[in-house]
Amino acid sequence: VQILSKGELQVSDKERHTQLEQMFRDIATIVADKCVNPETKRPYTVILIERAMKDIHYSVKPHKSTKQQALEVIRQLKETMQIERAHMRLRFILPVKEGKKLKEKLKPLIKVIESEDFHEQLEIVCLIDPGCFREIDELI
């Protein structure tokens, strides 16, 4: 009874290897989904990201989430290749009174303003770095 309640399940080498391979592939897929080549603005293929991860000798940490590890991989890949997070497109519709004040606070967080319309309310369509989303969300 004690072994059942306190013991750990033994995992074979093959199972562990398969699990780590799957995590490696998942991490590469997340990186490929979230990143682009800054020169061409085109996404990288999963295979290319996997190869780059092998080149930097990235080892999967089985107890960390794949998303956390993907963000770590992006940081490491930036040192060896042209890669950056894909921008996020947002559309703000703000009331006139708060619009001007909010726009000034948002400006440093916005990469590119695609369009701006100011009639009954302020409407802004822009591109941001995904890392700024939480900060922008709190401002709004």
C-alpha cells in the first residue's frame, strides 16, 4: 500500500525519449507559430526551427511547460539567427474624452500605427510586440 501511495511510476528509457522528442517538436512548433524572419516578415518552418534548436544544443526540460521553453528558445535563437516575435494587430475604439490621454500612454508601446480614425470616437489599428499586450490591456 505504501508503494502505491508514495511511489513513482517507472518510465522506460524509450518512453522518456519519446516524450522528450514530442516536447522538442511541440516547442519548435510554438516557436514557428510565434516568430518570423524580420527581413522577409515570413514565418519559419518547424523543421528549420528544429534544426536551429539542435544547432544551439537545446535540451528539453521535462518539468517545464512547452510555452515557457519556447520563449526561452526564442531568446537563445536571437543570438544565432535572424528571428523575432511576429507582431500582434490590435484595434482600439476609445471614447473621445479618454482617447487622447490614452493614445499618449499607448504610443511608446505601439510599433506601427496602421490607421487612425477620429470621428465620434478614436479608432486605432496598430501593430504591437506581443510582450506588451498585458501592459496595454491594463492601460485600457
